[in-house]
Amino acid sequence: MIVKCEACGTRYRLEDSRVKPEGVKVRCSRCGHVFTVFPEAPPVEGPREEPLPDEEIFGDVSSLAPEEGVALPEERKGLPKLALVLLIVMLALLAVALLFINRERIPFVRGLFGKVAQMMEAKERLFPLSQLKGYRLVVDGTEVFVIEGRVSNQSREPCRYVKLRGRLLDARGRRVAEGVGFSGRHIPRKRLQGMDFPLLKDLARNQSPSGLAPLAPGDSASFTIVFLSPPKGATDFQVEVVETPVL
């Protein structure tokens, strides 16, 4: 028999054998409304109706769970929205790629990419790096990779800190690992060699700039970037300045 929820109007298929003469309480799996279903009245004399097929004939018909039974899982929702979001992201990435490829042909795009390049060059010029070196080291029985160097403030403004990003590269120049360091957060090699590995792990994973001394114009500071699990294929490294907030 077909049962309709009194609250939300959702239709369900319910086996006739489950409906007792005194009625049976059921719960709508969609809205949670509880109501009583009674057996259907015997059909009046007239043309015989075709029996309902075994499969569902209504688009919104779903199974009905008795009040004491286990509720059936709700229909999955949100897939169309997810597909729409993915489509928008893909179109945006495609648009950026097309703009980049044709940047020399479109004056506005050429100027935009030119400004971005100038900003990156200005950051490298105003905060140059020096004394860069990288080496592998065994600390407390564990091999790590260390990048050391100094960064200078050649701008006219004091900055709160300089955030640096270090990358390890393989023989083909592909990035295989990435780490972060800050101006003034430096660990000498001798101290590294005698350090407990758990302490080094805490220091290496600390990406908060708290407690750092500002870098005044004309001053420089040392930094250390530690890679706790360096890939065996890492043969080279790079360092770039990523943040220089003004004091």
C-alpha cells in the first residue's frame, strides 16, 4: 500500500502485511513526523484496478521506517553544488592560464604581470640574502638538512621580521621539500649537533614570528631553516623572501 506523510506529504510504499487491524505507528524518515497507519478499507465492487508493480512508481517515493525500526539514510545532497564549484574553479584556472599565455598581447595583462614581477624583484633587492649554505647533519641519531644564511634590510623602513621560505630540489630542479625560517631565528651548527631531536623538532616546526627582534634599515640578521626528514634525492636548495611586514 502507498502511505502519505501527514506533515510533509512524502509518499512511501509499505507492505500490507505490516499493517495490523489496530494500526501501526510509523515515522517519516524525511521529516520525523510520527503517525498511525490503518489497513485500507476493502475495495467497493467495480472495475478491478491493476496491481501496483514491484518497483516504485513515484519519483519522490522512499522507504518508510517503523517507529521502532532503524531509520534509512537520507538522500545524498550537495553534489550539484560541488560540481558547480569545481566547474567555476576549473574555468578560473583556465582563464588565468590563457591570460598568462597571452600576457604580451593584452596591454592590461602585460602591465599586471609586470607589476607583480617588479614587486618580487623589489623584495629581492631591498632584502638581499648572503652567506647561504646548506648541509646535511646528524642530530641525536637522525639526519636533517640545514640551510643557513643572512638577510639584510636595505629599505627605508624598519620591519618586524623577514619571513623566508626554503626549498629542497632534486637533480632535475624539482621541489621535493619546503621549510620556513625567520630573520634572527638562527641555530649555530655546534648547538645543532648537541641538541636533542625532540627539541629541534619543536624549533623547526615553530612558524610563529613571536619574540623576534625587528630589523632596522641597514641591519642584517642570520636565519636557519631545518628540514627534519630530507628526501634522499635532494641535491640543491633555494631561499626566497616571502614576508617583510613594516614595523
